Amino acid sequence: MAIEQRAFGRTGHRSTAVIFGGAALSRGDEAMADRALDILLEHGINHLDTAAAYGEAERLMGPWMDRHRDAFFLASKTGDRDHAGARDSIRRSLDLLRTDRLDLIQLHALHHPDEWEKALGPGGALEAAIEAREEGLARFIGVTGHGWTIAAMHRRSLERFAFDSVLMPWNPFVAENETYARDFEATAALCAERGVAVQTIKSLARGPWAAGVARTRNTWYQPLEDDDDIRTAVDWVLGRPEIFLITAGDIDLLPRVLKAASEREDGAPMPDTPAVEAFRERAGLASIFGI
């Protein structure tokens, strides 16, 4: 079965419910990039998400654009907070990605209040993103982030500017945190009201890497490994028809996530509560953001 497509907010694009996370190529090479592209094309993925901060990712994805630019909605991110830095970052991303336009440029990891004020204030990165949109270098503008406060920060961002998309963590563990869940739902409701796309990350996060445990994956958290657990996590996220799942930052997990997503029926509901509770206990889910 094909992975379903959903309206990506008010952009007019129908993106696959699963979006490729370019962080998986941060330490990659050409062979890894070729393998990733084959997997994406096999599953019909039509939306790519990367960032200036993702190591080799933009450079490795550049050849994809030479051959398949029109097949993908292409998103990147700038972590710079000032106008000049963000302007230069956007142009470097375009050069590395071998394209004359991004479909989406995002302000990356905008969770610290001081950085937020700088990026969204006079002479900040947001002005560079707006300038890029006016020049035809980017079509839409989004904001991303991690951590327990980011859902609330995104609402603050949406009150300051009409962002086209947000990106934040969402999985069965963070949903158990009363404060975060409340903030996520409030932000998701505001996004639905305004036609803002909601992208989610950390669907496969099991917990932090334990001390002394070898890091066998290219993820800063320990991911789920069992196929049944991966399937449950994917079904849980995609059971909400208004949100998107960005794949984990490890290339070997990519085909397993896409397989789980492709085997879902369009519009299938979230797993029931007993199944999710059994999954939480079996997988031993824990916080990756601290207390």
C-alpha cells in the first residue's frame, strides 16, 4: 500500500504523512544517500526535511535535486538568529541543495526566549526568511524546536508571525506529561484554525542512551528497535489525520518506519488505550528531555 498524503497546512501541497528527516544523512556518504533515495522513491515519499546544521545532509541531497527536484517538497532550516547570518545560511543551503528555491525555510530550534526575541525582532532571522520569500528563494516559512516548552513557544511564535508550519515532539511518552500534552493540543488546535501544518519528531524515541551503552544508531536518543514497537509508534502518531511524522535520524530505521506507514490503511485510528499502555510498558519509554 502507498503512504497516504495529507494537506500540508495552507500551502496547497499534499505531502506524504511521513516526511524524510535529513538528519539521517548528517554523517553519511554518497552510497548512503543513493540508498536513501531509492527507499524514498520506492515508498513514494514526496517531502524532504533537512537543515544547515545536519552535517553532510544538504550536500548529499543536492544530487537528488538535479534529478528529482519537482518530485519533492523541499524544506530546510537556518539556526542563525540575525538577519545577515540567516540570509547567508539560506543561500548556502540553496547552493548545497543545487536548487534555486526552497519550498519551506524554517527557523531552527527556536525555544530559548532570548534567541526567540532576537530571531523574531528587528534585524532578526525572520526578516531574512521573509526577504527570501519575497525574492522567490523560499515559498513558505516555518518554525521548529525541541524540549518541554516548545509547544507553548510555538503558540507565542504564531501570535507574532503567520508561520506556515511548526515542528515539535510528539510520541506516547511526551503525551503522558500533562503540561506538554495540554500545550501540544492548544498549539495543534490553533494550527488547525489557521491552516498551519503540524510536523512531529521523536516518534521512535525510547529514552536517553544509558551510560556505558554503545551508541549503535545515528540518533542522540536511544530509538525503538522492535518492529512491533515501531509499528505501534507510527500508528499512534499517524492516527491523528492532521499531523505529519518526520523520520528518525538513522538511515537503517528508515525502511522500517516507511514499511509500517505503508501498511496502514488511510484514515486508520490510533491504537486503543490498552495497546498503547502495553507498548509503553514493554518498550520502557523514558524522557529524552530531562525532568
